Amino acid sequence: MKTHSIYSSKISGLALMSLLLVLGCQTDDSDLQAVKGSSTAEIFTDTPIGMGTNFYFPYGPDANNPPGSKFTAWTVDQEVSYIGNASMRFDVPNADDPEGNFAGAIFRVDGAGRDLSGYDALTFWAKASQGVTISEFGFGEDFYPNKYITTLTNVSLGTAWAKYIIPIPDASKLVNEKGMFRYAAGSQGTNNKGYTFWIDELKFEKLGTIAQPQPKIMGGLDVVQPSFIGSEITLTGLTQTYNLASGLNQTVNTAPSYFTFVSSDNTIATINELGVVTLVGSGTATITASLRGLNAKGSLKINAGAAFVNAPNPSLPQNNVNSIYSNFYSGVTGFNPGFFAGGSDTVNISEVNFANNKHLSYQSIGFVGLGWIGTVNVSNKTMIHLDIQLKNTSVSDLRIELKDFGPDNIDGGGNDSAGGYILSNQLVQDNWVSIDIPLNQFTLSTGGGGSGLFNRNNLGFVIFVSNNGASFLVDNIYFY
């Protein structure tokens, strides 16, 4: 499979895709980080501070999401400010704006990076034209090497100025950082209508009031996962939670390079600084971690078997296929194997690389939606194919659902359609089964209220549903 992002929203899929694609080809930048840069704290007061001339980089466009981020979403507003004479203004577009269907970008220093080791947080003041939730604010993304991305998600903005704090997980590592700020914002929560928000006094600070760090991997759970010699597993659910002076806890999504990882048995499993576990021998090994010397809650226990066979290689020509997930075809952009999931299911999702062929692993899943950027037109296709391997014996109700966003190409726009198909009676434990389903068979009602897939021009989700915790592998999901 291709290496893609694991993200919580389609707005942010492109941003995280950039992160993971770059991380996959990262080289050692320890020499670069050893050279300390300027310790300038301010990013924007009344004007951008020390950013150079070429520092704003919007996300996109993309083949499956041609508009991408609206390039003109960010401006300097001379009429509105918290302090001083100006602020940064962000105009989030309508979802159907042809110039861009969301707003998102990075602010990267044009020149030498900065030494942020003396600070403990990125702070700013913000307000919006109405009550909104912003998908992501953060720092550490510069498109290369992206080692220390830190992200605050689902940030609530009101119509009055308020201060926001993004703690730095380990400032000692940020001695030459160029990624000063990043954001991603869309209109899903505003009925696909645009709005405006403002940010002022954007800077790094030494607050001295950020306390009680609580790092986690795997979402703080002790996850047990079967695997095989020669496979690779990427850790998920990496966060750091701090208690702020207000008494509130603040949790940020934390890049793997902030952590120190340990394998209980390096003859069975090794792990690198990017959180990628490689299985080198049969047996059981447990991966744990620490951040700034504090043990992280959660672990990954891997039971590695000696034998594994990848799913069969598909043979259809590319021009007859719309691929969602496969090593053998080009397909959707920003593929997200856990775009939405029930309960704690997202920490039980991983992409496993075995013999240079990746597949998805789902452990004890209730329901999970596979998403991507944009939609896929499969109106000229009649079948969907997938290869699936059941890993537990008690599953009797695993099914696949497809959801189309309708002519308005908007999820939840009122003209969506969805339908389901039962898979359970075709599955064999610990064996790959190739399943080909006519698209006109997706007639079962779905949890979202769909009663049949009557449109196929704007397909937006593939969904797996199980009432009793299915564990399975899946590969080669494509329409033909």
C-alpha cells in the first residue's frame, strides 16, 4: 500500500499526508538540529516578525481535491487587533468555493531556523466571526524534515478574544526549527458556509505554568497485536497532556521523534525514532516509550509469527480500476484508514508492511470509516474488490458499507446515499479471501440511515461495521 496519513478530518488529511510522505523518506538531520538558530519568540504582532519574504505555504491543490486550500485565505487585517494595529485574518471559504474548499497552510521561516529550547509553549490570541471549531493549530511542520510536528485539534473559538496555549512536548529538541505555525480549518461545522477568524500576538513563550506531563502511546492503551517476521507497524495514538495554569488539561498530538522508544526484545522487534516497529524474529516483544524521562502510558505487545503470505496480487489494468487502497495501482490521495471510528477503535488500526507490500490491520473494530481527500466517481464501474483475512473466530456480522456524498459532493448535504453488504459468510480465519461484490448489491440499510447506494458519482467513504469486535486484515480495495 501507499504511505498515507492517519487523520481525524478530511480538511487535515492533506496536511498529515505531507507529514507522513516526508517522514517516510527522512534522512538524519542531527547535525542540522545541533546548530542553534535565533531565539526570536515573536511570529506575528502587528506584522510577521523575522519570517523572511517567502513564508506562507497553503496546502494543495491535489488531483482528487483540485481546489485545495484557498490561497488568499490569509491576510493582514489593519482594522482588527487584540493589541496594536493589526492581526492575522483567516477567511475560511464555503465548501463549494472553486478557489479552495478549506483554509490551511504552514508558516515557515524563510532562512535559518530558530532556537526554541528556552520556551515551553506557542501562544496566541484568537476570535472568530461566529462560534466555530478549528480542526488544527500547531507548529513544527516545514515539509522537511517534519520531525517535531505538534498539533492541537478541534479548537473552539468564540466571538471574543481569548488566549490559546499549545505546549511544547520537549523544547530541548527545537534548536533549529523552521515550522513556526500551521493551521487547517473548514466549514463542516457551519453547514458548509464560510466564516472568518483572527489571530494576534502569535509567539513562543516561557510560561513556567505548564505542569504534570502525561505522555501516551497507542492512546494510552496496552494493545496486543499479532504480526509476522518481516513486517513493519507504525505506532499510533502519540500524545502529551499538560495541566495549564487555568486548571484545564491540554492534549496535543505529538510527533514520534519527541519520544524515546524501547523494545523488550530487539531480536524480535526493533523500533526507530519515527515510531516504526520492524519484526525481525518470531516470539513476543513489547514496545514502550518515554518522553523527557517520563514513562508514557500505553504499549504495543506484538506476537510475531514466522509465516505470512501477502494477499494475491491484482491483475486488472490500471485504466479499468479506481483504487482506494493497493500497492499495485495509483489511487486516492490522503487515504485515511481511520477517518472515523467507534470508541477507541482508532488505536487498533495500523498499516503493516510485509515484504514491501502494505496491508491494513484492524483489531476488535466496532465500526470504522476509510476516507480520503475529495470523492471518487465510480459511476462507470460495476464491482468492488477487496482481499480480507479474518483474525478471530467469533465474528458473524462483519459487513462493508459504501457512502456517496450526492450531487452536491458534500458529506451530510441532504442527498447522500449509502448501502451495506454482509461479508461474514465468505470469510476464513487466517486465510486471505478475495471478494468481488456487484455494486448493485449494496442494498442493506446502514447505521447512518442509508437504505441503498443509489448514486456512485461522489463516493466518499468505505466503512466496515461489526457488532462483536471483528479483527481482520484488508488489502487491494478497488472498483472495476
